[in-house]
Amino acid sequence: MRTVRWIVPALIIIGWLAVGGFGGPYAGKLSDVAENDMASFLPESAEATEVAELQRRFTDSQAIPAVVVAERRSGLTQADRAYLAERRGAVAGLPGTGQPSPVLPSPRDDKAAQVVVPITQSGEPGTSVEWIREAFADRPEGLGVYVTGPAAQIADLSEAFSGIDGLLLLVAGAVVALILVVVYRSPLLPLVVLLSAVFALGLASLVVYLLADAGTLALNGQSQGILFILVFGAATDYALLLVSRFREELRETAAPFEAMRRSWRATIEPIAASAGTVILGVLCLLFSDLNSNQGLGPVAAIGIGAALLASITFLPAALALLGRAAFWPFRPALGSPHPESRGSWGRVAGFVDRRPRAIWIVTALVLLAGAAFVPQLKASGTAQSDVFLTPVESVTGQEVLSRHFPGGTGSPTVVIADAEATDAVLSATRVPGVASAEVAGTRGGMVLIEAVLTDPADSEPAVATVERVRDSVHAVEGANARVGGDTAVMLDTQRTSQRDRTVIIPLVLVVVLAVLALLLRALLAPLLLVATVVLSFAATMGVSALVFNHVLGFPGADPAVPLFGFVFLVALGIDYNIFLMTRVREETLRQGTREGTRRALALTGGVITSAGVVLAATFSALAVLPILFLAQIAFIVAFGVLLDTLVVRSLLVPALTVDIGKRVWWPSRLAR
């Protein structure tokens, strides 16, 4: 029997070593199968998608424009023009590029010129843009040359995400290791927990890579970053719960294997319920109309599933073999007192027990005060150039382009209609905000009109112009006119994101409520838990609005930010209530609701707080990537998790439970 007790854990560890060795390298390969082109994320029913399909009838290849803009503040010289003409010829021979436009001088002054270079479908935007930039590297002194346009923005976005598989993992791992060392004051235990997270990430990366490579799911840089953080955060959270219970059982049980068996049986239900809640919550994103959101759902679910699997197999096996040595130099001795029930959390539990009603009323009012600022959140969308938090050439180039040319130069809005209505549609296209509109071709009874906007194609004013163009050309009877192009893609993405919020948020709430009802065998307690998490989310978004607007000075937020924030905060925030309330129910069966709540809060306060701090810290690591969306998600989730951990789970939920009493378990037998 003793032989079996060490052979089985050893075999499990060997198996995970093999998984980690084989799957680990795929974490660095995920960038190879990630797509960061916004157009590929729209549903087939979107108007911009329809136009993109129809455009293929007018050209053999679908090209993404890169715009080379040159500027000399004192005015272009003849040598400058000769240089641009010579470099234009060199660019024409680069792989993956189409025929560049002629060198076009600024219609406003003689200080700038541009060349539009199409990046063909056979080329990689990042590589082609890099080659174009190298081709203009030896510019004359005093001449500024920048590569901008949609292709350059994609290239700069890919470059920003290139740190995911290195810097992000390093920061997240260092943060988790530091917190674990502080919590357990042990050099060995943090290593075991980190290994569990690394193995989980290797397994998740392998599965996601294979599915993305096969075209089964859509992966982008944002999803990739969130995957890494979710796996690290979730694996550490589950580990903390198991390790805490293992240390507790080692004080009651002589044999480490038996202590682990009891710990595993006591924690498998809340850990599985927590993971199941997050998995079901993120899978609700499959009901999104945006392919990027649909892809994030299974990507995140795979990550959580891998974290769960590693936490309930590798980690117990490693701890069973290490026994008390895992906690060296502070090994828990048999019969020693439980420090979890003393100290600060024992005092917090006593405080809640003495004045529950006053505590939950005050904390609820504080959360409502934070929620009052939600209307200040600007989440209607941002310019594509605003997604970068550090200077990039595509943004600088767009600013130069806008000074000397109509902002939409090089990235026109496309109108496709029946050829018989060409004149009427062309006239309808010329709305305020359109600098020029011309027929670019006719084929198969259809006409293609290109409209150059006065504002940059990725800006909010340009989006408003495209809305006016659509309203105008749709009103032309019998024209069957549709409007596409890069700006239209932004517009359709924003509209689809707003639709997704109204569909997915209620769905997540229903799923979470159902899981809690099954777990707690009650209805009232799950309703209260969901209500507290929603209130916490509203307070988080209100505080985030204040910070984004008045502290960090962000230009706004993508419409998907509130949706992602909700999905992660509700799914992850409910974790801590699950960890607490499952222990409350366990203690209630023996000691009643009031005493069970007090004891559960005292025993779990430290570990759940540690788990919340770890998850908040790992999500904060997303801020090392200079992308607006990820910085906002990092703050929202980190702040929201801390709010859930320190206020909602520590004060609001236990105070409500004590004040309501045994009725909180209605309609189960515990309520009688």
C-alpha cells in the first residue's frame, strides 16, 4: 500500500513533466497563429463584410494599404522629390507589395507628399511594412518619412503584442512567486505552485495552437495575453485553496498522504465549481457576433480547464510526496494550533458577527456610491491609433498625413451599388465629412465608388461620416447600395459589440446563478451572491471611469471593455464567494449558520485574500503591454477582484448571511 501511495503521485508528476516539455514551446508559437486584423473578426452578416466580399469582383487580390508620407517643414526640395520617386521604384519590387501609387504632393501646401503601397493578400503586413520602412531609412537630412495606414497599424499592433510570450510571462511569474513567498514564507512551495501553473499553460497553449492553426477558433493578441494571465491566476488561486486546506489537515493528521486525501476531497467541489463557473461564463462569449469574442470564449475556457486539471492532479501529487517538507522551514506540526482562526481574520469575523446589519448597509452604500459614476464611462469606441499607449510610427505618420492631406487618404470608404444608379449614389455619397468621391470601377452590373474622408479613417469623426454616408446611399431607391472599408469595419465592430453586451451579460448571470444554486442547494443565497457581485462590478466600472477620465487621461474605451470586464469580474469574482460559502455551508451543517459563517470567514479569510491579491497582481501584469484595451482590462479586473475579495467577500456577504440567518439557505433543509 505504501508503495502505491508514492508510485501513483510519481507517475502523475512524470506525466505532467512530459506534457510541460512537449506543450511548453507552443506558448511561444501562439503569435504565429494569431490574427490582429479587425476585419476578420466581423460576422458575415455585417455590411462591411459584404462589401469586402463584393470588392473581390473588382480586383484579383484584396490589398491592405500602407501609406508612406514624407514631410519637410520648410517645403519639399527637388532632391526630396527625386528621392521619393527613386525609393518608390525600389518598393515596387518588394515581395508582398503591389504597384505603388505615383508620388502625390499635398493639395494644401508644398511641404509633404505621399505614396500609397498596397500590401497584397499573399504578403505579411508586418514583414512588408518593415521592408518598406527599411527602404526609406536613408532619407535626406531634414526630411521626415513615416509609414502609416491600415497595414502599418496592423504591423505596429503585432509588434506591441510580440512581448506576450516573454515579458508578460516573466512579470506574471515574478509577481506570483513574490506573493507566494510572502504568504507561505517557504522557498519550495512557491516553486511547486509555479510549476503547476507552467504545466497548465503548456497544455493550454498546445491545445489552443492546434485549434487556431486548424482554423477552428480565432486567436488574436488580446486573447493570447488574457490566456496567459488567466492560467497563471486561476492555477495559483486553486493551488492556494488546496495548499491552505492541506496545511490545515497536516495539523490534524499524521500521514501526509491521508492529509492530502482529505484536503482533495474537501476542496475538489469548490475548485471544480469555481472553474466550471468561469468556463461556462466565458463560453457565453460564443453567443457574440464578433469572431474575436467568440474565439476568446473557448481560448479562456481551455486555459481554465488546464489550470483545473493541473491543480487537482499534479499539485496534489507533488504535495503528497513532499509532505510537511513543502512548508519548510515553517512545517505544520501534528497537533499544533491553527493560526488561520486567530489574528486579523479572527477579529474581522468577530466584528461581522457582532454588527452584521450595520456592516452590510454601510458597505452596500459605499458600493452604490462607486456605481453612481458608471454614466461617466466613455465606451463608445476609440480611434485605432489610440489603442497604442507608447509612440509608434503609424500614429505619428497619421498625424503628419492629416496635416497635409484629407485624413482618409490611402484608406477610402468603399460604396458598392447597382451600376444603373451610379450618378444618384455618387451624389448621395458626397455628404459632409467626405473630401472626394469617385467611381473606381464597374463590373457585373455593379459600380465601386471610393470616398476619401476629411478625417483620419480610424477616428470617431470618420465613423460618424460613414454613418451619414450609409444613411444617404441607403435612401437611394433601387440602388442596393452598401458601404464598407476600414472605417465601416470600425463602425460595424462597435455596433456588434454593443449588441453583444445586451445578449451576453444576462446570459452570464443566468449561468452563474444556476451553478451557485446547484452548488449551495439553495436559491436565496445564490441570488444574494449574484446581486453582490453585480453591485461590485457596477462600483468597479464607476471607479474605473473616474480613473480613466481624470487620472490616466484615456481617450475612451472600446465597447467590448465593459463586456470583458463583466464576464471576467462576475465569473472570477464569484470564485471567492464560492470558496467562502461552500465552507460556510460545511460549517453550518455542524454548528449552525451564524457560528458557521464566523468560523468559515476566520478560516478562509487569509487564503481567499491571498488568492485575490495573486489574481489582481497577475491581471495587472497585462499593463506591461502598451495597448489601451489591455491596460483598461488590467485595471478593471485587478481593482474589481480586490474589491470582491476585501469588501464583498470579507464584509458584505458574511454580514448578509449572519443577518438573514438560516433563511439564507431557502428552500433547502438548512433553512428549517
